[in-house]
Amino acid sequence: MTCIDCQERPAWARERCSTCYHKAVRRGTIQIRSGTRQCSVPGCISGMPLRHGLCDMHYARWRRYGTTDEHRPTRVICTVEGCACDAPFRRGMCNLHYTRWAREQKKIGV
């Protein structure tokens, strides 16, 4: 059975291939059936497998940032007094100060 929209690929869901099915859901020409589970985030139309009531994208955001909102991490300046570096951090320090701290920890055997 081929897709009723593109007539090229094999049918996957509701007589449509995966690409045409997802396009139709986004356009709103077909509705996700009420009996099926969908992401609990308002406005999300993902039909992907769910964990904790979330689609893969929102689940990953929840795991990484603790929220499903679109998150753009902000840079924080180094916590070492007098340093205004905004490079990538470990333990709240810039790479220079983290490296110095780690070297000292290694010397004292921690």
C-alpha cells in the first residue's frame, strides 16, 4: 500500500508515509487520535515515543535543564575573585583557574 498523498513511499499511518503524516499533523489536516498518547507540553504535536508524558525533545530538555521551556544557557563569569573570564566552566571556574585548582588538588592527594 502506498501513501495517499505522495503516491511514492509505503504507507505508515492513516494511509500516509511518515513524512506526509507528520506534515499533515503540523498543518492540522489530520488530528492525532484522542486515544493515543501525546506530549503533555501545550502546543507540542510530536507523535514520538513518550517518557514521563513528554516527547523525546521535551524529555531531553527536562533532563538537561530541569524545565521543558526552550532554554538557552547563559554564561557566568568565573567565581575566582578578580577574574572576569566567561570561558567554559567546571566547578564555577574558568579553565585557567580550574586547571590550577585541579593541579593543587593532585599535589595534596585529594
